[in-house]
Amino acid sequence: MRPVAGLLALSLAGLLIAAALGCWQVWPLGVMGTLLALSVLVERRYRRRPELPETGWEPTSEKFLDEDTGQVMQVWYHPGTGQRDYRPG
């Protein structure tokens, strides 16, 4: 995440410098870089997963095909916390 946060900071700094210098031609490039960095920071699949408790998980009957990896995923449920986890299987 640190490189993406650095890219976001660099894009925002570039936008501010361009605005201060009156270089309006580079605005679209700065805006696109900022939006790209923000989308990666916000997207769930790129975040670190919180540590899940090892005990108490129950498999459900739900399965689906993950289009990104091509693997069949099994849905697991933890009744104590209400969390759901998606594991290959």
C-alpha cells in the first residue's frame, strides 16, 4: 500500500504545482493518476485481510467461480462474529 499512497501523494502534489504554475494542460493526467491511486486504495481485494480466528468456522453450501483466478471458492461462516470468508475449495 505504501507505493500506492506515494503515487497518490505525488499525483496530488503535481496537481497543486500545475495549478500554481498555471499549467492547465497537465490537469487531466494528474486527475487520472489521482483517481487510479484512490481506486486501488479503496478496492477491497487489494487490502490486507484481517486476522481471522482459526476455530469456529463452518463451511456453507455456497460455492462460486472466482473469475480473476479461475478457482472454485467455498464460502465459510463464523457464527460468533458473523464474518464470511472465501477459501479455495
